[in-house]
Amino acid sequence: MPLLFLTGGLVLGVLCLRWGIGWLVVVLVLIAALLAAGAIREGRAVSGWDGIGYAIFAMLMMAPAILGLLLGAAIGLYRRRKSRHIADP
């Protein structure tokens, strides 16, 4: 499951930067970070094994998604600049 979220974020980040809508990556990272923070907050409010589910959601789903989005954005920006540099000699 974490690999799926990482790959999805990676692909989405690359596509957004290649298409020139980098602001969407920032919005998606903020949303994912807020979801992870909310899950951690809710997990701390409950006791016992119930809180582990919230931590699993935050660490095994949202953290890889954020990492994938950021890595994808970096790759997309690099490839966009590289293709622009090759097109303009």
C-alpha cells in the first residue's frame, strides 16, 4: 500500500510539473500533510490499539504520498527544464 501511494504521488508530481501546474502539487502536499496531522491528532486522543490505525494511516499512506509528490515535482521540473534547454539551443 505505501508503494502505491508513493508511485501515485510520483506520477502526479511529474505530470503536474511537466504540464506547468506546479501550484497543484503544493496544494496536494498541504492537503496530505493536514490529513496526516489530523490522523496523528486523532490517534493521540484515543487510547490503546485504536490509535495505531491513525498512525498507520499517517505514516504508511500520507508520508509516502507526500514524498512521492515532492520527488515527482523535482523530476518533472528537471525534465521540463531539460526539454526546454534542448529545444532552445
